[in-house]
Amino acid sequence: MSSSFISYPKQAVVGRPLPKSQIYQHSRVNQKLKDLFVEQVEQIIWQYKLAPETINLPAKPGVLEIQVFAIQLKTPTLHSDVLRCMDDAIPHPIIFELSFDGNAQTIAAYKRPSESDPRHRVLSDYFATPWQPGDTPRSAMPVALDLAGLYEQILQRLIPLPRRPQENLATLLARVEQVKVKQRAIEKTASQLSREKQFNRKVEINARLRQLQQDLQGMMQ
């Protein structure tokens, strides 16, 4: 399996610190969110700009550029509202590379133009790799025909389900959501089973639980 840490081309390097104040100017930020930035974020570096002029791949509607932000953390966790704030401030898709205490993690949400208003962006949930040693070898950048294809391949490395033949990214993300719903149903049913005292009811709930688990297995393949 390819690493989610990618060796981006040198010509795409920006390496420029991004002040938190600049993000605040372009996003809806309250005091609670500013406090999260202060408590959890040490520094934000605009590390790479993947664009037609830097990596020689054509842009596509919705993916004109891809930004890679390196974030040095003060804490081992980063609240998703902080990431959403940055995604809200920057119109282009962003891949975040977090680092803390010698370890690193890649995290991103699928960002696309809103169908009702293309000026606005819609975000999926965030997908993240496990924390890995910061010196984990980087893999070669995926081969793609355009920036949209590159973006999908980078995201695919973060999404916990394998992509089915001919399955597009939107369908895969919908299946990820269905898996989450099914997992919550399994947890609820397992909890019911543990509390139930009547034998007949336990048999009934257990059969329902087995069916839910079987359905989940099918959705994850």
C-alpha cells in the first residue's frame, strides 16, 4: 500500500509560514475557535502549491489548485473545527500534514463546489492516517491526467474503504457514510442485547445483530 506521505515535486515548494490572523480574516471565527488555534497550533506552513504552473497538470472545474499545509501542533489532537476554519478560508482543496512529538499524520476532507452555489464549498468528514514516525519514507506522487485525478488519488489513500471497480469518489464517500450509520446501529443493538433479560427477546435481538454485522461486511468490501 502506498504511503499517504507523498514526495511532492521541488518546483511545487512554497515553504511560507501562514499567520493565523490571515486565516481569521477569510473565515468565520469566534473567540472559542481562536482559543483552539492558540492552544493546539504551533505553526502553519504553506508547504506546497500543486497547480498547472508548478507540476504541469491541467486544472479541472472544482480543482484549480491543491494546497498542502504542514501544521506543527502543541497537542496530540487537533479539533476538526480548526481544520474546517482553514478549509473555509481557502477555496482550493487542502491536504494537511500534522506533526507532533516526532510523529506525523495526513488528514483531509473532500472539498467540492456547492451544486446550488458554485462560489461556496462543501466538505465531507475528515479522513486521517494513523500517526506515524515523522521520518516515514514518502511515496512517489500518484500519476494522474489532471489535478482532479491527483486529488482523488491522494484522498483515496486516506479513506478507510477500498474503492470498488468503476466506483467514483462521490459513491465511495456515500458508502463510507452508510458504513458509519450501520456501525452506530450495531453499537445500539449490541447495547440492547447486553441489557435484555428475556431469553426470547435476546434471541431476536441477537439475530438482528448478526444481520447488521453481515450487512456491514458487505458494505466494506
